Amino acid sequence: MYNLLPQENIKELRKEYIFHIVFVCLVFLLFTGIVICVFLLPSYIVSNNREKAAATKEEALKNSTAAKIDQSTSLALKDAAGKIQLISGISGSSVLSVIKKISSYNSASIKINSMSVGPITVDKTQKSQPIQFNGIAKTRESLIAFSKTLQAEKDLSGVVLPVSSFDKDQNIDFSLSLVLLVN
């Protein structure tokens, strides 16, 4: 097909055509950008608010954790102070004397296997310390005599020998609890 337009006009028309295509593409991109901004704005606002809320929660959590650490440290210090007071308050000679007395009662008929000494408790005017003995008695009579001997001691009170210790006649496993009166 023959072209009736001169060469200069054809070049001018091509330039206009390219300009129109570029213009339409730029308008389309601008319109697309505006639509994207309009639709992403609510998401941006929501995520920004969530970020601020998370930062607030993190700060509150750090503060509460610091308070808990301070509280646990305080409790640990109080516990340590109580243990120091316990150690300093133990009259070792009285506990030792009770152990010596009980070991002197330890004969062929009574065998003490274990002993546990509890912490000193302070009542209104009296300090006391629980002690528990476990052992084996050859006969029921020797166990009763051992219990009565301990009850006769002036430094001991609350000697408790459970009834379950008397269920056998010989080779009796027993658990004896008593309270040492600490001066």
C-alpha cells in the first residue's frame, strides 16, 4: 500500500503516537499507585497500631519481670537471712548432748539407723527443735523402755512413738519424734 503522507508528517505522527502511548501508560501507573495507596492505608494504620501495642506490652513485661526478679531476690535474701539466723541460733552443744544421751541408750536391743534434726522454731517464750529417729527395736518392751527414758529427760518434750510401731513383737521398725527445748 502506498503512503500518501510525506515523510516528515509520518515521523511526526509516530512521535505523537509514542507520546500518547507513554502518556496513557504513565496515567495508568499513576492511577494504579493511587489505588494501591488507598487500599494499603488501612493496613498500614493497623500494623502501626499493633507495633505500638507490642512495644507497650514489651515495656510492661520488662517492668513486671524486673519487679518479679526484685521480689525473688528479696525472698532469696530473706531465706538466706533465716538460714543464717538458724545456724547462729542452734545451740550445738544441746543437740550434741541429746545425740550423746540417745546413743548411750543405744544398746543391743535398740539400734538407731537414722536421725534428722529440724529447724529451730520460736514460740512466745520457748525455742524448740524437732528431732526424729528411725531404728529397729529387738522387742516391744525395749522400745517402750527407750521411749519412757526419753520422756524422763528434762530437755526433751513431746516424745511421740506412733502406735503403728507396736504392731510386731520382735524386730520392730520404729520412728520416734521428739522436741528438743533449746535454751
